[in-house]
Amino acid sequence: MKSYFEVYAELAKRELDTAVINGRYSTQQFAEQFILGDVIEKLSLDAQDIVLDIGCGGGVITLPLSCICKHVYGIDNDSAVSRLCENYIPSNITLISGNWFEMDIVSKIQGKEINKVVIYSVLHCLQNMDDVYSFIDKALSVLPENGKVLLGDIPNRDKKERFLSSEYGKQFDKRFREERLSRIDSQKDLAMNEIKKDLDVGATVVFDDKSVQELVEYYHKKRCDVYVLPQKTFLPFGHTREDILIIRR
């Protein structure tokens, strides 16, 4: 059986849409372009910021942030970083390959002070909540006082169930499934399904209302400000996922 991270490493080697490489559906490629603006707004990013994007994938966030921020560090597996390096990489982007848990990030950033961290569509790939807390704790450890971490695109099982039980949710889900089946490039989704067939889904963390609330309380006790933020509904999974903003105090 494969972990999510092994699946994404394999996807990065294929000739697939960026949306598919990032674990989304090819039909969500249009919606994917709006992620950047949502991240910029929630982290209040500007030209003075030095940003760390953990799990940068196809570069949907990392690459365009180079036009906005002072410097951007992107971290992901070897395959994803190698694929990104096939593009033009601006001088204010540093790509780092490796495992976040094992990485000595201080030696990688060469004395620069990171003040914003993006962890987008990553946490649900971890094995359990202990790993989730360790992952976030390490991200917070690189930040100065008032530094911010955006935990983006968290799939909340209870939120999804509430949406799909509504009349609008049922109609939306029906249209979404029909669109996926009718798309000419559905073979790209089939390629993703082929790679994911050995995915050990049962070995990954599940977020719900309870675990999200416990996460908020955990970081409140660490003297952080924590906010659960809704996603705009036009984002790829805007009806069923949410974001969490943590500010280190």
C-alpha cells in the first residue's frame, strides 16, 4: 500500500494537468486559479514577506507568489521539485526537496527570517493527529512573533456531510459527477485513479468538527491566535473544506 506522499510523487512524474498533480480533478483546473488570491487575502501577503510553502506541488501558489513577495521557499518531494525546475524559476524562489519532518530548515534558508507559512491541501495526507500537530509545531517554530501559518484546504467530514445532505448539495454533487464523466480529458483522472489504486486511505487522518475544534484549542493553549476561516465556494473544494489561520504570539 502507498501513502499519499508516495502517490503525489508518482503523479509528479506523469504528463498531467497541474490540478491532477495537486490531487484535484481535471474539471477543477479553472477553479484552482482562484486559490492564490484566497491565500494572499488570508495571510495579508505583501512585498516584504518571506514565505514558506510546505507541500508546494505543481507550484500553483509558489510560482506566482514570487511576483508579490520578497522571497518564497517551496518544499516538496524530489519528483515535484524536479518537475517545477523544468519551468523558469525566478531568483526569489528557492525550491527544496525532502521530508519536512526530517529537514533542517534553518540551514536551508540561509539566515532569512520567514514570517508567513502556507500548508495547503497537505495535512489530510498525514497518518494521524499526532503527526498533524508535529507538522504544524515545526512550521510555527521557524516563525517570529506575529508570524502566520495558513492551514489551507482542510477536508472536514462533518462539513461535507452537511453540504451533501442539503438540496443544493445534492444537485451540486450530481452536476459535478456528470461533468467529470463528460470531460474529454477524463483519462487524466483515470491515470490518477490508476496510481491511487494502492493508496492506503485508512492510514490517513480524518478531520471533522471535533478534531478541528481540538486543534484550535490546542494552539490557543500555546498562546496563539487561531481562526477557522470559510473557503469561498468557487474554490475547488469550497463547499466541503475550510482553512485555519494561526498567528504566533
